[in-house]
Amino acid sequence: MKLRDWQIRAAKTFVQCFGGVLVPEIVLLLNNLPVDISAAWKVLFPVLCSAIAAGIAAVWNIILEELKKKEGEENG
């Protein structure tokens, strides 16, 4: 299995999601909009969303690699 490949993909997904979730939060704070969320949740929410997305990406890539491996064994 290409362990390094799916690790890189998961890390890239984490970074992309973290930025995508964090940027709107920063915009809200900079615009002084009323926010009812605690300061800790503002930090943890982007991390949580990014971790979930990265985990999904990692599992998806592992499944794809296993399917490719099985397909290769059946054909060859």
C-alpha cells in the first residue's frame, strides 16, 4: 500500500479545509459581528472540521488503493 501517498493527500486536505473554515471565522471577527460562540470553539471548530475531512480523505484513499490492489490480483 502506498502509505506515504495517502498521508500526503490527507495532510493537503486538512490544510485546505482548515483555511476554508478558518477564513470566514476571521472575517466575522474582523467585521465585529456578534458571535455567540466561545473563543475556544472558534479555534476548535476549524480544526475539528479539517480533521474530519482529512480522515475521510485518508480512508477514501486507503479503500481506493485496496480496490486497485484486488483488481490487479484478479487481472494478473
